[in-house]
Amino acid sequence: MRAANPGCATLLLHTRHLNDFPIQYTLVGLTAVGLALLAVRKVWWPLALWAVLVVGVVHSSAPFGGPAGAVVGRFTDLFYSDPRRIMAAMTLLLIPMAGIGLAALVSLVARGRLQGVLTGALLVGATVGLAWHYLPRHAFLFGDKYDSVMVDARDLEAFAYLAALPGARDTVIGNANVDGSAWMYAVADLHPLWTHYDYPQQQGPGPQRFIFWAYADDADTDPRVAQAIHALNIRYVLISSPGARVQSARRVSVTGEIAVLGQDLRQWRGQHLRMAGRRGR
């Protein structure tokens, strides 16, 4: 389950990058109680900071544009305009609010010595119970899904091949953001679309980057893909597997004069393809 839009995702403390985990409604509810108590007691600075972070997350996910976007962008750039990083900062602010909410609820149902007993029971139940509940999920995600995404010898071979193609070092390499291919910049001095750094200036997803990320498979029918490729100055595209979120056939495809690499990266097929909109490049 995931929130339908950036604002809802922010309120539920759940971005699409957390789709492997359910929305923590109990934690969200306790946080809301804590926020309400701070408002009643007129402690305004946490609420003001939270509102600023919410605006930052929404802008990083769907840029406002115009003067307002420029002003907000000066703040979100401190977090590379990445909603995940801003949400991490927001977590440090909201979790203490959840603690305030939990303490308030305990004080309503227990008094004196019973209050300490109930608090201890809730603490043990929350920590031990949730740890047991998430252990199988974490064992799969970090053991099989994430840790298995490695840059191997075949990826290095693909990077080297791309680096030798005309214009590869002067243009952007279209790639995915979940397969480790961003390391081509360090290995082969190439400039991937999805990077670990800014090249030349990475301002969040952006419409063209999102179009390429979401609809590149429809390049032969969706004219937006060709437009995005031109806008991003992409000449070559690399597709690799496994990825942290998807499994696909391992191949390298290059727009313009394209060489396609099949399941085994060592067996090249001399097939030449042309992506829609790239004629004459």
C-alpha cells in the first residue's frame, strides 16, 4: 500500500520508496495526538518546522515552479531535493511527538504505580513485538532483494563497452536507479542519468527524468520519451538486472546505432536498432 500523492504520503510518513513496508497507522495516530497536544500547549516551533518540511517534500516530489518553487528549492537543495532525505529529517521531529502522544494516552488510563507498569508493558510489547513481526520481512529484503544487487564482471564489461562508443563521455547515459549502474561514473568516467552526485545539476526527479524512468519501455509509441531523451541529452541507454525493485532481462541497448546484449553479456548480437525519435543523431 502506498499513499496516492506526495501530500498524503507525507502525512502518512510513507513514500513510494517504502512500498515494501505497510503504513504504520498506529505510529501516525500517536504522532497526530502529540501534534495536537503541542498545539493546545502553544508550542509552535515543532509544528512550524513540520509544515516547512511538508512543503519541502511536496516540492521535491512535484516541483512548484515559478518564484515560490525557486524559494523552496533553496531549502530542498540542502537535501539534494530528494523527498526521502527530507522525510528522514522529518522523522527525527515526528517520532518524539509520537512519544508525547503515547505518554498522554497512558496518563489517561492509568494512575500512580499502575502508570509505570502499563508504560513498561507497552514499551516491551512495542519493541519486542514489532521486532519479531518485521524479522522475516527484513531477512528477505536485505538478504535477497537488496544485497543481491551487485555490480559484477558483466556490468563492468558493459561499462567498458559504452565508454568506447562515440560521444558516450559527452552525453548522458540513460540508466535505472535501482541496479547499481550509477557506478559507471567511477568505473568508466561516464555520466549516468541517475547518479550518486550532481551532473551537471540534479534538481530532483524532474518531468523528463520521470518520463524516461516510467515510460522508456513505450519509446516506440509514446512521443514524450523521445522528447525527454532529447531534453536530457541521452544518446545511450543501459539496462541491467537484477534491480532492487524489478527483475528484467540483462541487456545493454544503445539509441542511434544500438547494440543489444542478450542474457549473457559475453555473447553480443550484431543487431542494430533505432529508438523512436533518435533518427539522424
